[in-house]
Amino acid sequence: GTANPNTPDFIAFGRLDFNTSDLFSDGDGFRASLQHYFVETFNFIFEAPNFNPDNWVPVQHRTNLSVSYTLPEAKWSFSGNVFNILDNQLFDNFAIPRPGRQFNFRISYRLDNF
């Protein structure tokens, strides 16, 4: 039979996490996470009976890294992410290229008792 459009036949996700406390001082917290996504090639237009390679989204690998650090007493926290750290070419469901490597950083302060 013919594959359904916009439906990958195979998707995989893997994740490694590391959490610890008291890394640099008593009461602090550190967390790191590495995620990998895999999407098998799939077509985005119903095509039968002729095969056209332009109607297929290629195989995609995306690896992300996230880290966060919380100061003692959990008032301040700092976190950062790198999406697509290997800068692989990624596509949406219609084979339109997506942005390459992306970075973000966040600083948070928790308010209590106000």
C-alpha cells in the first residue's frame, strides 16, 4: 500500500538526565539533560502510483542540550538550552527547512512571602 501523507513510519526519542545537589556549595542544585530525536523519511503528499523524491521529507536527527543551576536556598536559578547542537538540517512536515542551531538562556528569581 501507499503511506499516509505527513505520517512518519518511525520516530524515536532518547534522553539522558543528570541531577545533583551540593555541587559547588551546600544547598545548590545542578541538572543537565541530553535529548536526541530521530524521524524516518516520510512523504507529505499522497502519491500513487508514481514516486517523486521531492515529495518526501528526509531523515532527521536533532540533539538538544539543557543545563540549569540553582543557587542555595532556591531563590536564583540559571538555565540554558542549545537546540540542534549538531546543526543538522531539519524540516517541518512539508519539507520546508527549519532554523539551525538555536540558543536560549534564562535567569529566574523566586519571590516568597509577599
